[in-house]
Amino acid sequence: MFSKVTKLQTRFFICYILAIFIPIMFLSSMIYYYHNDQRTKEYLNEKKNSLITEQNYLMNQLDDAQIHFNQLKSNYELQKLLRGFYSKEQEIVYAYNSQIYSLLSSIFLYDTNISGITIYAENRKAAEILRFFETVDSIPLGSDSYSGLIDGFWSVDTDGEATGFSFYKGFTNPPMTVFPGIARLNYNSNIFDSYARENPDTAVYVYLNGNLMYEYNVSAETTLCMEDYEKQLICGMRKETVMIIPDAQKRCILSSFTLNDGVFQVVKITPEPGNIFSYRPFLLSFLVSIFILICASIIMFLLIFRPFKNIVRLSEHMNRQNTHTLTPYTGMLSKDETGDLILSFNQMTERINELSSSLLNNEMQLKNAQIEALQAQLNPHFFYGTLESIRMIAEASHQELISEITFAFGKLMRYSLSREYLVPVSIEIDMTQQYVSIQEKRLVSRFDVEWELCELDEKWRCPKFVLFSMVENVFSHNVSKCRNFIQISVSVTKEGEDLIFTVSNTGPGVSQGRLEELHYLLEHPRERDTMKSENNGRSIFNISDRLKLFYGEGYHFTIESEENVLTTCSVRIHKHFIDF
């Protein structure tokens, strides 16, 4: 008993885990990850918007280089000087002092990020005597760089002591193939220093054309982080101008953006100890899950486990019933289905006790009946011996009719007293023919029987006296009560898996009212006890009732009659019920 209760409790806790614990934990995890994902997206969007603002700020700073070049290009005196209109030293100095120097001074004054301006000119005379001017031959560029002078390009300074970068762009003549002059704007690191100092805890890396140009507040940790994500950043920035990569393991965020169509790439590594990687939302979600789980567990134990315990106690009480007399359950009755179950068990106990007493009495009566049956088995032997003596005396006296009737009656008597309930159809037909032969000797020429029999093997069986009773009913209610000649037809046919017995006769038949009454009594057996007349239809009811006992609903019994014309009685049984 203990093992059975343990199995039930184990199943209960398994169902509890599957139905309560796991779903709540799963739902809580989904809620946490959803809110964490939303919070992360909002935080990264804020970061992205901030990066776009910083990108626009630095872009404006670098776009000033193009503005400064356009100012130089629009200076009429400078253009004439570069194209060689001034060849004398006096003309060159005058043009420089009158407009060019003041323009260069205003650029230095306006933009503090510019550390120097150099104009490489084809006019060697001007390059020799003027400040900020040099010959084209001295430009620190390779020959392959000249193709970018039309639109302008940026390059890292390698010719000076201080690190910086420069913007190069050429002054072109109409053929666009010759550069009478090239402007170089030298920038110092102030433009990135001021930007990096706004975030003192952030490491900043600036790349120019894929080469590291500037770094600020770097450490071994940030350098290692850059090595891990360098390839991803370089490949990713080819498709996007702004990129953010959170690193939960190192608890930092890598953010990057490009300037001047990817010429510059700024990478920031920002530590995030308590914002995006905080464990507080997880702990809060976990605590809420535990609270919901406890509440659900209390409700489940109150609503399910307590009735379950009542069922276990009832099971223990039922297993203690080891006698033929059961005892009712006397435990507490709850006002639910468990209480109904206990009441039903108590009612069943009373009913079983009554049936047990009744069964005991029936067994005693059965034993008495068996004793009486054994005693009654002696009587048929006496009757069989007496009939055989009568047949032998009749034969000795040459009374063939009496001998044949006695022989047929003896066979019918043996058939009637046999203990077989299902007999081969061939024997049932033989006994029916024996009965008809007796009636032929008794009634001589008042009827004629036509037999239509199909071939049947021993597997086809039927209840004893089914066909016999149908034929006997014809003689009892038609032939014996009518002086007219009656034609009787008996057929036994197969139709698929069914066997059909049909008996018809041309006797007086059954009136319509009586036929309806018989149909009603066939469907309502309890109403038959009210019939006390001689024509009470017992034979028909006996056939129907015995077939129902053997076959349940697997048979069909019909009786039809047209008064003074034809009366037909038919039985259909299925092979399944008689195939042994």
C-alpha cells in the first residue's frame, strides 16, 4: 500500500512541476528577456543617437577644410599668382601682402585646429620668397596620390615631429590635368582631444584610411578588446556609418562611426558597470516568479492535494477489505466530488453485501437443483426404455404406424432432453422433419410441406427448437383448427454472412389487430403477463426471447400475416454468432 501511495504522490509532484513550476519559470524568463531586450534596444538607440550627434559635430569640424580651400581658390590674386601672371618679385610681394596673407591669417584665426597651411606652387619665384609657399617638387606625396587631388583627400603627416593629419587638394586649370598649385591644410590633434576629454573614462581610437592615427586613454584591457573586435568593426563599417557592439563578458560597449565617407573611423570603448549589464532586472523577475510560484502552489495544494489525500485514505480503506462482507467508509465527507465518491462507495458496499448474501443463497439453491437434476436423469432412461418396448411390440404385431410414431417421438424426446443449447442446423432440420412426419401420420392429407434447404456444414449452428417451434406453431394455430387444405413452405437459406429460417402457410392466419398486439408485446415483454387467453402467443415470444439471449441484437425476428391468404414467420441470424 505504501508503494502505491508513493507512486500517486510522485505523479502528483511530477504534474505539479510540469503544470505549475516549469510554465511559471518559463513565462518569467520570457518576460525578463523581453523587457531586457527592450531595455537594451532603448539604451543602444540612445547611444546610437548620441553617436550620430558626435559624428555630425566632427564632420562639421572636418568639413571646414573644404571651406578653407574654397576661400583660397576664390582668391583672385592667389589664382593669378599660381598661374604665373606675376613673374617679377615686386609683383609677387605686392599681391601676397595685399590679399593673400590676410586670407591665410584669417583662416588661422578662425580655425584653431589648423596648425599650418602650405601651398605648393609651380611658380618657383613665389615659392622661394613667400611664407607658406613651397615648390611642387617638395610635396611629401607619392605619384599615385595625385589622382585624388581633384576632389581632395586626407593623409597622415609623416614629415614632421608632431603627429597630425593633413588635407590635400589641387588648384586646377580648365583641362583638369595640370595642378598649378596644391593646398595642404595641416591639422593638429586638438579636434579629437576636445572630443575625447568629454568622456574621461572612454578609450578613443581614430583611424585614417585604415591606419591608427590617434588614441586616447587606452589601456591593456581596451587594446585587447580592440584586437577581438577589430575585424568585425572594419567589415561592419563598410555597410554602416554607425555601429554599436555590447560585450557582456568585458562589461563594456564598443561604438564606432565614420567620417568623410569612411576615410576616418572613430572607435570608442566605454565601460558600462551598472546600466545595460545590470542584474537587478533579473533578480526582480526571479523574486516575482518565486512569489507567483508560492501563491500558485498554495492554491494547488488547497484545491487538489487535500481532496487527493481523501482519495488516498479511501484507497487504504478499500485495500483493507479482505472478507466477503465489506465495511462502509466512516471518514470525513467533503462537499465535492470526493464526498460523492465516498457516498457512492458506501452505497456500492451495501449493494455488494446484499448481492453477496443473495449469491450465497443462490449457490445453495443451485447445489440443491444439481442434486435434483442428477436424480431426474434416471427418469429419461425409463421413458426411453418404455418407448423402445412399445416400438418392438408394435413391430412384432406388424403395427408399422405405431412403430414409426414411437420411433420419431423417441428421437424428439432425446433431442428435447439433451443438454446442448446450440445444435447443428442439420439436426434441427432433421428433428423438425421427424415432427412433421408424426403430423402426417396423424392428419393424413390435410396439409403439404415444401422444403427448400441449402447446403450447410457443421459450423452453422442455431439454438435448439428455433425452426421446430416455428413449424409447430403452424400446426397448433392453423392446421389443427382448420378443415381446409393448407400449404406449408419451410426454407433455410444463406444470404452472405446470414442464415435465414422462413416458415409460411396458407391457413387462417392472424388478424390485423392481433398482429399489432403481437408486435407490441414482442417489444414490451413486461406486458405479456396480462394475457391469460388460450392464444397468448407464448411460442412466438419464446422464440424471440431465446434468440435475444443467444445473440443480443444480432438477430431479426419478423411475423407477417394476411388473414386467410398467407402467414410468414422469419428469423435471420449472423454467422459470426454461430461460427465455432
